[in-house]
Amino acid sequence: MRRSPCMILVCLVILLVASVQHTRAQDKFINVVVTPDTTPINKSLVPPLAEPAAVSDLEPVIFKQAVSSRQGSVPRRGPNLSAKPIVKCKPQVCPPSGPCAPPALAPPCILPTRNCRQIEVSAQAFFARVRGKMSFPAGWYGLSHPEVDFNDGLGFPSWETLWEVSAWCQFRPNWAFYYSIMPIHLEADYTSPRFPGSVFKSKWDYVYQRVGIMYTPIRTCNAALSIYNSWVFNDEKLTTNNGSHCALNSATTWNRTRNMVQSGVDLKKCIRTMCNGGTLSCDSRAGISYLDGATGLDVQAALRYSVPMNCGRWGYVRGGYRYLSINEDRNDVNTETNLQGGFVELGLIF
């Protein structure tokens, strides 16, 4: 029993010392000072910060100070540098022009051509000046006869619209067959001033037909050069009916069939390709006919405008100037046929 009061006294001393130490420890804590950012911040771009957490009054003072220091150390969100501010601006009424305007990118000039296994067909209206004459060095049926002019002597019109149909078949990348035919039929009733009261009834049938092959040794994206050879079938028949003028009191017919060879060159060159796909190009050709006692010349200088029709198909219009002549020099008769003038052609490549 004597030891119990001592034990109680010792416990009270320890409790008093602990209370004093606890009181001194309240003033010992880490004071963290955060220097605020002095960079100006656009408040409209910074989202609002969350409200600080409420601290209960029941917590000890040391925990309140720690919580306050944690709230002050929360980093602030800076402005989003990648985001661009929304600025309202009025667009320009007219785009810039003159030397300050950006140059337009023109499409490349590509020449429309026939691909392998494609067919091209065309129809040409030839507004030709028709000229021709015939002379008989040895006479006609043993009698002398003056030179006959197609216009003044036979009454054929000086200008006539002639039609030609052509077709090409591209059976290889650089090889093609082609065919063309131009039939001509003219009739006239004419009174010659040399023979008053005499009325001539004249008829002229003329066929200009070609069948040949074309080879293209040079082909680029914007140009093509071709050479061709063809068989030319030229059938000419002239009929006059006037008993008072001719030696025979009946219709007189003169007939001649020519089989010639024609060699020529075909040149195509792209000039400009439009933004809508249409292409303007130069399309010219020249051929020389020979053999069978006759010579001829067929020259066409023209421009072509092609329009794409999808899947490699093209439609085009072609126009220019054409000169076509066939002359024959024989012992019994000399003939000269000359056709020249402008033309318009429509074609399709499919």
C-alpha cells in the first residue's frame, strides 16, 4: 500500500511533462511560401478553380495549417497556347487581282488520240470551189474540139457543198486502217454563148475513194506524227446531151477509172487544254497521189476541238481549209479537176 501513492505521483509527473512538450510542438511546422506567377493571364481562357475543401473545426490546428499549405501549392493552369482566339472578321468582297493575285495552275496540254481497239468516224461538209476542164489533143472522134470548161462550157455551179465520210480502226497502238469516200453528182442545163439556141444537159459523176493503212512512229502526250499509204479509186463519168453541138446526134459519155497510190503525212499537235477537259489542237495532213497516168494532191490544214465523253471516248469538231486536185495527161484527153475551200467536220472516237 505504501508503493501506490508513489506510483500515482510518478504518473502525474510524466503526464505533466508530456503536456508541456505537446504544447511546445504546436509552434513547430514547415512554412511553405509559393511565389505567385506574375504572367498576365486571360481570365476568359482559364477555367474556374474548384472551391477549396472545407476544414472541420474539430481538426487540430496543425492539420488546418497543413491543409492551407496544400491549397496554396496547387499549380494554376496556364493558357492553352495551341488554341486560337476567335476573331470575327469580314471577308473580302472581291478576290485580289492584278500582279498580287496568285497565278492559276493551268492543266497540262494532252492530245486526245485513238487508243488500241478504238474506232473513229467522221462526216465532213466540204464547201468547195469546183473547177475543171477537158482538152482533146487528137480531137474527139476525129474532129477538133475546143477546150471544155466545167463552169463556162458545161454549166456546172462554181460552188457546191460536198460530203465525205471517213472511218479509222486502231488495231495496234501505232497502226490503224482507214477508209474514206466522197461521192459527187452534178447536173446542169446550160446555154452556151458560142452556140446560140443550143441547150446543154450535162451530168458529172465523180467518186473519190481511199483505203489505206496508217503508222504513227512518233507519239507523245501532246503530239503525234503519222505516215500513211492508201489505194485511191477515182471513177469519173461525164455525160453531155446536145445534138446540135456534138458530132453524134445522141448523148455523149466520157468515162475514166483511175487506180492510184497516195502517200502522206498526218500531224497532230496539242495547243491548249481547257479547265473543263476540252482540248484545242492542230490537225493537218497532206497526201500526194500518183501512178496510172495521173497525179493528185490532197492537203488539209485544220484545227480540232475535242470534248471528253468518259471512258476514253471523245467527240470533236474540226474545221479548216482543203485543197484537192487530180490531173491526168494523156494522148487523147487531158483532164484537170480542182476542188478547194473551207470545210467543217464532226467526229466521234469510241
